[in-house]
Amino acid sequence: MIMTEEHKMAADTAREFAEKRLRPLAQKFDEDEAIPRELYNEAAALGLFGILIPEEFGGMGLDYIACTVVMEELARVSASFQVCLTVHNSLVSTAIVKFGAQDQKKAWLPKLATGEWIAAYSLSEAGSGTDAGSLVCAARKDGDSYVINGGKSWVSNGGFADFFLVFVSTDKAKGNKGISCLAAHKDTPGFEIGKKEKKMGIRGSDTRELYFKDCRVPIGNRIGAEGDGFKIAMTQLDGGRIGIAAQALGIAQAAFEEATAYARSRRQFGKTLAEFQATQFKLADMATRIEASRLLTMKAARLMAENANATQAASMAKLYASESANKIAFDAVQIHGGNGYIREFPVERYFRDARITEIYEGTSEVQRLVIAREILKN
Ligand code: CAA
């Protein structure tokens, strides 16, 4: 795909920021299991929190292709850092752009665009992960408010986000057609940030449980109509899955670069690893998978940019890119041998970070289900 000057500029900005500001700290994010807010503020100053928000609301007004190339560049250096931005841009901000009322856009988008507010998306619960439509966190109408009671799980950005999309059941009898989408600010009474998860990978990312105890949010914080929540959640995941495909691609690219450099310099039996055909074939497979992942991901991004249906393309991109990232990170560790198993070499982190890309925003099994349903629906 031919990128425009605007897309190239977006990618260059992200790469420069990632190399200068994230590269020296990426390993520390993993060890500390935290990323300083200051670094998010720096990304915000570059416009990276408002990529998909129209200029009239203070955003960059760029398209999904720009967003995707930015996400790949950030993930190539730190997937932990990138996940915050992909959730903020693709899952939350565009929900307000697409489904928000004009007064909601005016009130919320400028704060989201500048990164004054960081966003989180809370759909999953302890008992409803893949079966998202079975969620039980409930909201009942009381006067001009909704009163939320229940909990949410595995919420990325949960510990430091300011603005939360919360998917709640407003009519249990209607199943997934009784789900609504509410916005809640972190300071709302009755809203509590819960336990921070200790994760295998993307350890710099802050993943939380949330609790709502008689938490009152104005009815005016409902996005879309009552009962539209599940469709909003699914529509947003079309775009979100492209962001995770880009994350997988970034991790795969990083693992490939490290493996290639290592193969060129490491000597065994009097030659470099790169001189062994066993290594060459691994590198060839990695490069081919990366190229295919990038083409699928960019195709899905182009469909989003054209406002075309991207459901199948997004799932194909996420499925292929995430499975490839896992295979590539696995082989990158193998090429590194013992050095791939210790934290001094970044492939150990890429291997752990890649794992989640087959799980969140829909497991690989969910992506296959979505693709098969799209194939068979007519
Ligand atoms: N766009 C618009 N509407 C959609 C849609 C889409 N992509 N997918 C489904 N819908 C609509 C359907 O058309 C249907 O509407 P009608 O009843 O009017 O026809 C309705 O939604 C229900 O759809 P399904 O019957 O397909 O629903 P289902 O219960 O069978 O679930 C599923 C399908 C694909 C398994 C879905 O539950 C799913 O995607 N599960 C995975 C959940 C997930 O990805 N969670 C991610 C959490 S967020 C996260 O991970 C963020 C992070 O931390 C980084």
C-alpha cells in the first residue's frame, strides 16, 4: 500500500518518539510494572491521543491508516505503552465520535484529544470474557441518573484512566439487547479502582478490576440509545482489533530485528548463526509472516478509513498477526538460545508480550468465529 505524506509523517513522529523516549525505558516499564504519566503527556503533546478525533474537537483528524502505522511503531519498542494508546484512540475516542451526541462530543472529545483525560474501555467481567453479551454489571434508572452496581475485570489503563466507557445491563431480560454504554469519570462517587493484575507480559500496562457501588452517572452520559451498548461494543472492537494487529506486528518486527542482528554477530562452530541454513529459513519465514501480517492489517485499516465494513478484515488481521507474532517471538528466542531466556536480551520480553495479542480484544478462537460467520452469513 502506498502511504501518503501524512501517513509517513505520523509514522516518523511515532518512531522518533519511541526510539528517543521509550527505547531507553522499555525494559524498566516491564520491571517496574508501571509507566510514568509524564511519558503519556509527552505522547499527548505530539497529538497521539487525538489521532482519530476530528480537528474541530482538538484532534489530529487523521485516518485509520495513520493510527495503525503509529500503533505499529510504538509497539515495536513498547507494547505496554502502545496498549494505552490503542485503547484510548480506537476503542474509546471513536465511540464518542461515531455514537456520541453533539454535547457529549463538545464536552469530552477536546479532553480526550489532548490527553488531559486518558480513556479506558470496560466490557469484560469475571464471568463474561469471550461471552461478552452475558455481562451482569447493572445500571438502573433513578430520576435523571443511572445507578451502577457490579464489577469489571481486566480493564487496560484501569489504574490511571480518567474517563471510562462502561458497558452495563439496563434490562437483564433482553440479554445483549439490554446492554447500554455509559461514560463514567474516575472521580464519580461509588466508583472504585480495584486490584492491579500481575501479568505475564505487557507488564508496564496497568490492568485493573473496577467496582461500582451505587455509582450515579447522569442519564446524559449514556452513549447511543438504551440497549445499543452491545452493538457499540462490537463496532468499536472492529477498530480495536486492528490496533492489536498493529501491536502484534510491532512486536514481531522487533523480535525479527533482534534475531537478525543476533544471527549476524553470534558465532558457533566457526561461523555466524546467519551462515547456517537452519537460521536462514527461520528468518525467511519470519519476514514472510511479517509482510503478510502488515498487508492484512493495512487492508483492514484502509477499509476503516473508507468507512467500509471491516469486521472480517479486522479479525483476519488480528488472527494472523497475533499468531505470527507468537511464532516469530518464539523463534527469535530460539535463535538467541540461552541468551533468549534471560532479561538482558529484549526477545524474552517480546515473547511474553506477544502472548496477550491472541487473547485480548477477542481470542484467536473468537476471531475465527467472526470470520466464519462473515463467510457464511449470506
Ligand atoms: N459490528 C456491529 N454489530 C455487531 C458486530 C460488529 N462487529 N458483531 C456483532 N454485532 C451485532 C450482531 O449483528 C447482532 O445484532 P442483531 O441481534 O441485531 O442481529 C448482535 O451484535 C449480537 O451479535 P452476535 O449474535 O454475534 O453475538 P454473540 O453473543 O454470539 O457474540 C462474539 C459474538 C463475537 C463472540 C462477541 O461476544 C465477542 O466479540 N466476544 C469477544 C469479546 C471481546 O473481544 N472482548 C474484548 C474486551 S476489550 C479488551 O480486551 C481491551 C483491552 O484490554 C486491550
